[in-house]
Amino acid sequence: MNNEEISTQAAEIISSDREHIWHHLTPHNAFKNSDPLIIKSGIGMRVTDIKGTEYLDATSGGVWSVNVGYGRQSIANAVRDQLLEMCYFANSAGSIPGAQFAERLLQKMPEMQDADGGAKGKVYYSNSGSEANEKVYKIVRQLAHINGDGRRHKIIFRDRDYHGSTIGALSSTGHQQRKEQYGPFAPGFSEFAHCCCYRCPFGKTYGSCDIECAKDLETAILREGPDQVGAVVLEPITAGGGIIPPVPEYFPIIQAICKKYAVLLHIDEVVCGLGRTGKWFGYQHYDVKPDLVTMAKGLASGYAAISCTVATDAVFNQFAAEDAGTLDYFRDISTFGGCTGGPAAGLANMDIIEEENLLDNVVQMGEHLKDRLFGLQEKYPVIGDVRGKGFFAGVELVSDRITKQPMHESYLMKIVAHCMAQGVLVGRTNRSFTEFNNNLCLSPALIASRRDIDDIVDAIDHALADNPL
């Protein structure tokens, strides 16, 4: 096709998109004066839009998913071959890639095993992070009936954590603006304090505090009634809420409180899982043994839809009823949890992470990313805090460092747009809070090189320089 034909085709696709597509998280009045972004192709760290403009992607597909980068033929071929052999059967039956991927996944999660290594855990397949979390909520509620009168069904969640877009998942989410206008929400969910030291909810300073943010979980359990709380759900690192890693003492305190009150610990690894932080899972940085772990996004790097709910055998065995007539087994199904393309992609995705030593790359280049961002913080007073781990970094912008007044979201929109004009895609906190939509979010693919990191940070540098307060 010549340039004129390509331009005509692009105009037709853009027109079709504008007429027929309802985009995610997007106010559509913006398309009255501008075209929707349509990504046509991708290779490695870079994507190209339908007009031929190339971008360095520091968001792993916009929502932290394409962990091993674009254009991976080995994953595409694995999915194609599997779909031709057997594309789908409901997961009441098994599949070859389903069994293989579950076994391999659990090998990366030794914390889910018993002390003697005998119990390995179990994997439940579905197709999105929201759905994976919903499965846990159903597990908790059903266990309340299996082991009692149903009272122990409540779930405690953390302020600023995000767990999905369904009504149940939103009910357990600490993002006020994301929840606005979608109520009423499901009963049985209650919130406790976030763990952002930069904005300590208790007005303390790390080093002289008593880790009140973790101990607030006990306050929440006592408030709701210890005989009514079944689980607590936490992201290992708060993601969409501002990329907030906890201090080292945090999770051991959380674990001790859970054990004290016999509360299940559910870790939501939908974002951090499969290498983003430099370990297979984010919780593995923090000396903690979860009872349930959910994951999606990076499991197959976006090449197929897949999510997993992983339970210890201690949880699973409570549903292993011998009586065929009982209701005490997990009576749940996920239609596309039976699609074999997901685990086939997951196996190939894991191969790449191991063969290319991508966890090591994340650790090494993650340090470089952090150093470069700290350099920007020294240069620009507008940067109040830099935080994160591995290839998961947040840059909080403020209008005043002393008062920590959050920068208005409109300023971040300018910075993101300026980076995009330079050919770099960066993320930001998007309509999540009443005042804390002030974080730039960086989550490059695990393959990012030193040059990629420099190009990303340089784009932010130029954007801040060209947009002084």
C-alpha cells in the first residue's frame, strides 16, 4: 500500500472507532476535537499507532500487563498451536496446559506449601483480576457457612488499594472516585488505613512510629467483630493508589494479626505478579505466607486472557467434601477459565522470563530507574516523593513540598501529554481519589534496557522543565 492508501485506511479505522467503540476509562467528549489513539503494532518496548507514530511504552500496555514485551512469536505460536489442538472445554474437566501451568506456577510459590513441602496448593482458573478476587470473596463467604452459621463472612480491605471493577471488587476497593456513582455496594466489606509513609494517616514518621498502619488491621477486626471477619485482602504494593510499598515490618505484623484472629490473608498480585518487582511475586519481598493469592495481567503478558486464584491446601481441603450430595464444595464456574490459550501463553511467558533472566534485569535496571528518579527529585521541587520496587515506580507531584499539597490532576495530564508528544507513554493516577490523583506511574516491560529507562526519565525531565509552576 502507498502512503495515500495507508492514510485513507487509517482515517476509515479512526472513523469506525469513533462511531462504534466505547473506550475504557475515557471521557468521550475528548474525541470531538481529537482522534482516539489506535495502536496498530508493537515490538519489544515500542508500539506504533495507526498514523505511524512510534512510542516507547513505559506502561506495559497501559495497565501493567505486557511484562515480556510485544511481538513474542514463541507465545503467539504456543497459543495458536494449543487452540488448534483443543481450544476450550469447561474447567470442570482438565486440560494439558492447565495442569502443566498450575504445577509450574505453584513451584514459584513455595510459601503456599506446608512446612514439610507435602501440600502444594491449588490453582483455580478464570479470566480477569476482578473475577479472581471475586472467587476469593465467595470462598470466604462459603467457608463461613461450612464452618459455622455464616457470620464470619466479612472482609477487611486497605485504603488506596484497588481490587477490580465488578461491584464486589469495588466494594473492597479504597478508591473513592472509582466507586463514585456505582453504589450501593455489597455489604460485608470494611476498610483500614493505608501504608503510605509520605502521607501517614496517623501523622507519624517512619523510624519513630509503631507501624500503626499495620496495627490498624486489628482495630478494624475488633470494630467489625472478630467472630465476623473471615479475611483481609491486600496488594503487596499498592498499585493504582499511588504505587506504595510497605515498610519491612508491615507484613509480619499483618500476618501475626491474621493468625491471632484466625483471619485468612489474601494477597492480590494482579499487578505485581510474574516479575514486576524483581521477584516472581510482590509478597515474596516481605516475609509473609498468604492463604490465598490472586493474579492476572502479567501471567500471560496480555497474549491471552487468564487469571488465577491460588489457595493453600488448608483452604482447599475445607471444600473437599466426600458426600456427593453435599453443597460443601466450591460451586463456582468461570466460562473462559476453561480456555486453554491462557495457560499455554502462561507457560511460554514463564519460559521467556527464565531464559532471558528477566527477574535479574528488573532488579538491576530497577535500581537505575530509582536512581534516575531520585535525581529528578533533587532537580524539581514539584516532586514530593519517589517510591516503588523493581519496574514499578511512582512519582508523587506536589505544589508545595513543605505542606505536601497534592498537585492537581490537570497538571499531571499536561506532563503525560508532553511525554507522549516526545514519543514516550507514561501512566498516572486517573480519577481515583478526591485529591491524590497526583502520581506518575511507571511500569515498563521486564525487558527494559538502561537506554529505555534513560529515555523514559529524560522525557519526564523535559516535560517538567517545559511546564514550570
